[in-house]
Amino acid sequence: MTQPKSTTPIRLLPWPSPDGKPCYLVPDAEGGHLSHLADNIEAAQLAAGMDVLTCARKVLADPASPYTEVRYAGIRLAESLNNALRVAESRGLRLAETPTLDARNDSGSDHARASRDQ
């Protein structure tokens, strides 16, 4: 007798694994502690990105801004964009037809999983 396939959608988390690979979560139906933590971190990352954008616009609008300030603004903007793209990908996966646990050949419950794909 075969076991039924899981249709639980996975969630891309807003932080990488220690070796820099994407982390995924198989959430339970009502969302567990890790789901709420990920929601809070995503909100903080997006808010920080808005702050960085506001500051960077001021630096970039001033033609007399020193090179180091412009470079620092660019580095922070790149970090913020990376975070925003990860949040967008995660949310987009949850809106569309999402990959399931079986599609990644994993098993488990509400645990973060590092992707072996990348």
C-alpha cells in the first residue's frame, strides 16, 4: 500500500542557511512559531529597505556626496534589494501554485530545510 503524497506547500524563509543556501519551511495549517518569526523578519526587512532607500536618495541627490557615502549607499541598497526579492519570491510562491514537499523529495513537518538544489 502506498502512502498518500503530501500537498503541503513549502515556504522560502527570509534568511539563508549557515552555508548560504535557501532555507525552506513546511508550515502546519495554522502557521507555527517559525512562520510567525519569518513574517516578522520579512516585515522588518522591508521596513529597513524603505529606510535605506530614503537615506540613499538623499546621498545620491547631492552631487557633492563623497565617494564613500555613495558606495555605502549602493552596498546597503543591494542588500535591501536582495532581501526584498527573497520576500517577493517567498510570497509569490505562496500565492501561485506552490511546490510541495514531495516535489523537493523531502519529508517532515514544521521544520526549516536547507535546499540541496543550490
